[in-house]
Amino acid sequence: MGDTLLDRYDALLLDLDGTVYRGTHPVPGAAEAIERARDRGVAVRFVTNNASKAPSAVVAHLGDVGVPSSGDEVSTSAQAGVQLLTERVEPGRKVLVVGTDALADQVAEAGLVPVRTATDDVAGVVQGHSPDTAWPVLAEACLAIRAGATWVACNEDATLPAERGLLPGNGAMVAALRAATDQAPVVAGKPETPLFRLAADSAGSTRPLVVGDRLDTDIAGAVAADMASLAVLTGVVSPAALLAAAPAQRPDYVATDMAALDQPADACAVGPDEAWTVRTAGADLVVTATGEEGSAPGLLRALCHAAWREGSTSVRAGDDRADAALAELGLA
């Protein structure tokens, strides 16, 4: 059978929304997979770009969706952003906070002095999402940045999901300050590497596996940090998007959900599958079934392997079994 993903890696760096839960609803099987990982001695870190909530609030939400956790298992972009500040700003210096009180508390805990007004002695600016960020807040940050303060953005997520649709995220506010200052911040969150490094270091991990549902943040961040990654189909990413993924956004493993953590690692890796034959015919990838019993996820991994090698994302079936599997994947 070979070693499983839990055998191969010593920590799971887990995205939250779309991977562990969807809003207020748990992703089926995620809680059980996380518990099995802990039972096997694999460290768990919940890695989130959300800089507006304290780790305790993340723990509370995880508990509400049936995933018990502790504060030391949570790694946020606020924590990573403040760590970047401490590497660049001397202890005891003033830092202008654009964000929630939870972010200001992180600044204070790091031995810096959070403020809300730009003065001559402000040494840094840290920016995270807050629904209360308005022009006067951005104006204070603009003055501090133009005066030479070190600028750290917790993340550059342009949008954030809400029940009514996508709303402006921290990245939209960062873009406003970029335009106003002609400067760029140091970014802590996904897809940049500081947040993943913080999470892995906090777990004492040398072989982490990043698990997520977004290619542009979770997987791209793992690739940038030289960490192995598993893309799950429980959130944003689709089979079609996987086939078209750029090299900097390609996962090592692809699976339907986190139950794959207990499966043989090689069976979850992107690559050929003995149950399917994938050949090129002009601009198309043509799929036919072999005599083996094949699965749709196995076909997707084989198709990713071929598409990334050949540069083709147009797929068609060569027989009825392949047609059914492609339909299951939404690729028919």
C-alpha cells in the first residue's frame, strides 16, 4: 500500500474556509481527518489570512463547527505581520494600526506601542482588515508611510466572501494606500511565505503539508515556501482550474477532501493512473479507460499531469467510462 500522507509529513498547515468549514458549516469528514492526524502525532496548524480576529475567536468558530482546537494551533496573518514588524522596528516604538483592536492587541503583546494617529515618532504601520476602516484611518496611515514608517500588510486579499457576495478585502485598502504613497508594503499572509513559515516553526515542523482549496493563496504560498501541498475540492478550486494552473500554483497532491490524508501518498500524487489512458490528439487530451477500476479523482490527477506537461486543457472522452468520469468532474 505504501506510506500515507500522514506518514510522510509531520505537520498539517490547514486553510480554514473551504477546507475545514464553509462559513458556519463543517466540511464533511474534516473534523475526523484532523483528529486522526493528531492521534498519529502529526501537528495541526490552522493557517488563516484573516487578521481581524484573535486566535481565541478562531478557536471558538472551529468549536462551533465541531473541530476542537487550542490557541497555539492557530496561525494568523496578524501574528505573521507583527512578527515582520518586530524584525524591522525596535521594541517600544510606536506602530500605527490600521485594523481591529485584536490586531492592536497583537502589536502590544509584541512589545510595541499601538497608536491610531500619525506622529513624528511612529516607526511602523501594520494593516489588516477591519469593516471600520475609512478615509480618516487611511489618511493617518498615508502620513506615517510617507514620513518613512515601515509598512506591513497582513495580507493583500482583494475581496472577502460574505452572504451577499464578495466585498472589499484588506487588499483593496492596501491598494488605496499604494496609490496614495507610491510605496509597497511587506506582506505577511498567503501567498507570501511569512505566514507559512510562522506556522511551521510554531509546530517544530521540518516536513509540513499545506492543505487548501485555493490555488492563488494556499497552493501558491506553499510553492513559494517550498512546502508540499494538497489541493482539496471542497471549496473554491475546480477541476478545470487545476488543469489550467500555472507552475507557481500547482499542488503536489489532489484529492476530493481531507479523507485522503489516510490514503497512500503516491495514490494522491499528481501523475499517471493505471486505470486511465490519457493521450494527446491535436489540441485535445483524450481519455480512455483501461481494464482497471478507475475513479474520477484518479483521472483528475492523471489529467493534471498530462495538461501541465503538454500545455493543453481541452479534454474529451474516448469511451463511455471516461465520459462518465469527466461528467463527474464537470469536465464533460
